[in-house]
Amino acid sequence: MKYLLIFCSVLLVSACVQQTISYKEIEHRTDASKDMVKAFGGKLKGKLQAAMKSGGPIAAISVCNEQAPLIAKELSEKSGWDIHRTSLKPRATKPDAWEKRMMEAFEKQKEKGDGFKRLFVQDIAEANGKPAFRFMQAIETKQVCLVCHGENIAPAIAAKIQELYPQDTATGFKLGDIRGAFSIVQPLDEE
Ligand code: HEC
């Protein structure tokens, strides 16, 4: 009975929320999210490549540790959205229930043969107790990522990661795995 009540109220909430947002707006918000992911990913890639080249992987860990959250914060402040990365096996940022469900669905899609281009999703769903437009896009594990997220991590790098992230679970990935996902929350009560 309790579950039926919860189920009905979820239906009611989503029905109410959906009325406030048209297909056109969903399309617009999806496109804007994709652009934001490109901007975020591009900035991260630039910083990571520069750091790996100039100081090697140990220095690059500090860049990921300091710069990744900083870039996410700057873009979030500029846009008024919450922009971050997360993973089913996180190093720093654990997923919420919705994010976990979406990433599990990405894994299933990938098993069935979908390429990374198709591994994104948009929905109206709650985030921190409020209805929001949410967007997620999977992130592919490339060769360079294996240095810090792969199966055979050099001892000095593993030690540095362990020091900064004692709860780390973001290792053991193989080339082409889903490393995690970009996640964007656009509040619906603003704009
Ligand atoms: C030099 C080491 C290093 C390399 C190389 C590296 N990462 Fe990371 N990665 C980190 C660190 C450190 C964090 C935690 C950052 C933070 O505190 O937000 C992280 C976090 C992440 C996260 C956020 C989710 C989580 O686990 O908390 C994703 C997604 C991610 N990395 C993907 C990648 C991908 C994709 C590549 C390759 C293009 C890559 N990383 C290369 C060190 C690295």
C-alpha cells in the first residue's frame, strides 16, 4: 500500500512537471546540455594533456584533483546549472539514485552494441528534492585514462591516488569501457 501511494504521487508529480515543459523546450535544453558537455570535456582534456606532457602522471593527478572540480564549479556558476561527472565506480563523486539507474542503462545499451554517441539520456526527474531537467552522457575510457583508471597502475601513481582518495573505486577499467558520465541538472523553477 505504501509503495502504491509513493508510486501514485510520483506519477502525479511527473504529470504536473511535464505540463510545464514542451517538447521544443526539452530539445533546446538537450542541445544546450550537449554543448556544455563538449565545453566541459574540452577544458578537462586540455588541462589533462598539458599536465601529462609537462609534469607526468603524478603532477596530472593534482590537476585532476584541483582543476576538475574547479572547472565544473566555474561552468556551474556561469550557467546556473549543476555540472559534474560521476561513475558507477567513482573516485570522487558518487551518483544519486537517478544517475545510477541511467548509467546502469548505459551499460546495458553498450552490451547490446550501442556506440558512445547513443549513450546519453534526458529526462524530467527530481534532483535534491526538486523537479529538474536532467541530462547524462557516458564517457569512454581511452588509452590515456588507463594510467590512472586502468588495471595495472604504476605503484607511485597508485600511492598518490590512495593518499588523495582513500575510498577510490575508479580503477580496473579497460579500453572502451564506460568510465562514467557527465551529469547536468537544469533547475526548472528558474529562467
Ligand atoms: C593523471 C591521472 C588521471 C588520468 C590520466 C585520468 N584521470 Fe580521471 N580522475 C583522476 C582523478 C584524480 C579524479 C578525481 C577528480 C576529482 O576530485 O573530482 C578523476 C575523476 C574522473 C571522473 C569523475 C568520476 C569519479 O570517478 O569521481 C571521470 C568520469 C574520469 N576521471 C574520467 C577520466 C577519463 C575519461 C580519462 C581519460 C580521458 C581520465 N579520467 C584520465 C585522475 C585521472
